[in-house]
Amino acid sequence: MKPRLFTPGPTPVPEETLLELAKPVTYHRAAEAKAILAEVSEDLKYVFQTSQPVFTITSSGTGGMEAAVANTLAAGEKVILLTAGRWGERWRGVLKAFGANIVTVEVPYGKAVTPDMLAAALGANPDTKAVFATLSETSTGVGHDVEAFGKLVAKTDALLIVDGISGLGAMECKVDAWGIDVCVTGSQKALMLPPGLAFVSVSEKAWKKIDATPIRSFYFDLRRYKKSYAESDTPFTPANTLIRAQRASLKRIRTEGIENLWARHSRIAAACRAGVKAMGLELFAERPNSGLTVITVPAGMDGSAILKKMEKQHGFKLADGQDNMKGKIWRLSHMGYTDAFDVLGALSALELVLIESGFKVEAGSGVAAFQKAYAAK
């Protein structure tokens, strides 16, 4: 049976990228390796929509998040944390580890933090040094209005620091135009690579704060990365095989064009939501993003068992809910190297398993609704 991956990270990897990973390992300080890193860095600037350098760190996305916190904050400084799910909570964990004074703006799972909530928090806390937000809350499928957040934070001395790990490349995100001071993403989501690399952009405003902040990390000290970046290098041994492969996936993005990429993800997401509703299922996120569709498990059904059956019988691997959401939601990714016909297949497999499990749904209803919505765009 052919395995089909629909988890929101890791995601499917293009064949040309996989072939790069099959090539012999080369020396990471060679001129060729530096040239590849320089090329990747320029393409990352395009994906981030920034004129500022984007640093490559060999780590998971969480490593990039830690770098964002460690470099911009001194112990005890006040921050506003916008959290709507598990990845907002990941920000909280990192911030606590570095002794931040956290003012939390929190909403229930499935809801989105609104710009008005942030405006109120900024007004009540004028001494805020940074605002931490999440572009795509993968645990719930919520997408945040980061553009509006940026307009609010730009009026203050605070930095806007964004987890774009599952959103960048799948939904519109313009780092410079939106006033994002530090943006973090990872290789294993919409950038179509296995896990192992984090990417971090830093604005001039953020550099002023970093330069005035005591060094609090060795490996994640962005000053080191900035110095090495000038020589198309990294301060520590990089995963150069992944960097070489990332070049191939970034070229695919370049060829398609970032605006076309955003539009494609949006079109597939809208069609997927239409298909889900036609099957008599409910969407979990009140403000869905384009990277994944999160579905509420119908009452009385074992959500985890349904996913296991989908994978065993049809080869489709969707993601369960995390922590207290396990068995309560299904997370269907359509980011990166995933097209409309891939998602159509996933909806078809879900229909079949639901019918077999006794859920009342007309065979083909979700598939037909997906096609109609997709064709109407």
C-alpha cells in the first residue's frame, strides 16, 4: 500500500529534493558548500519577503524560537504572549526558561487572538519589550492576523516576534511590510524538507535590541550567525546535506512564485473546508489558515481509531489532536508538496472510513463539494 503523508509536519518532500539527499556527503567548509548556503539564503529572503538576512540554524523550529527569545530579552523583561494553542504554549515554555515577565493574552483552542486584544494589552503594558505571536497555530488550524498585529506593535518600542514555522510558505506572510522583527520557521513544513533546519530573520529594529542585550546563549547566539553570514558560512557545523536539499525545494517555490504559492494553498484550503462541511462535519478553527484543515470529531466517535483505520486500510496518515485534544480533532495538512488531487484522495478515504464506522454521510458528497469549490475559484 502506498503511504500518503498528510500530517502538518513533517510533510511530503519533492523527488528532486530527495535525490539531493541521496548524494555523497561533502565538506561543509568547502567553497561549494558556502556557495550553496549563499544561494539558499537569498531564496529564503524571497520566501520571507524580507531584505534582511535569514540565518540558517541546524536545529528544529524550537531552536529558532529559543534563539529569538535568548537574543532579544534580558531576564525579567516584560513581554506580551498571544497564545491560542499548543505552539503559543511552546513560546510560553521558552519564555519561562529565560526568565521573561509574561503578560498572557490567551483564547480557547479553536479561537484566534484578535488585534483588539493585542491593542488592549499594549495599552495596559507600555513597558513591553516584545510581543510573541503565532502565524499558524498548527494544533488547532487557526491563522492569526499578523499583519494587523504588526501595525499595532510598530507604534511602540516593542518587537514583534512570530512563530511562522507551519505558516510561512503556506499562507501570506510579508516580514518587512508587516513589521515582523523576528520571524522563525522550520524546514519540515511548507518548505518541503525533512526536519533539521530552522531559519530566522531579524529586522534592524531587532538588532538594536539584540546588541543592547547580554549574551544568554552560546549555540543560539545570533551575533555569531550574523558574523558568519557575511562569509556565507555558519558558526557551527551545519547540516550541509539538508541545506543542499533545501536549495532544490526553494527553487521549486521560486519557479511557482510566492504569490501563486499563497493562492494555491488558499484555493485548496477553501475547497477542503467545503468538502468537510458537505460531509456533515464541523471545522474546529474559527479563523482557519491555509496550511491545514482541522476537523471536529463527531460526538460518540473514537477519533484516534478512525485515523488508525484510515492509515491501515488506505495508507492516508492524518494527524491526531495533541495533548488534551487527542481523539477530539483530525488535522489534515495541505501545505508544501501537496496538490488538490492529494487532498481529494484524503477526503475520499475519510468518507469511506466514516461510512464503515456508522457515520451517516453520502458517499462522494465531500469529494463533489471539494471539486465544485475548487473549480469555482
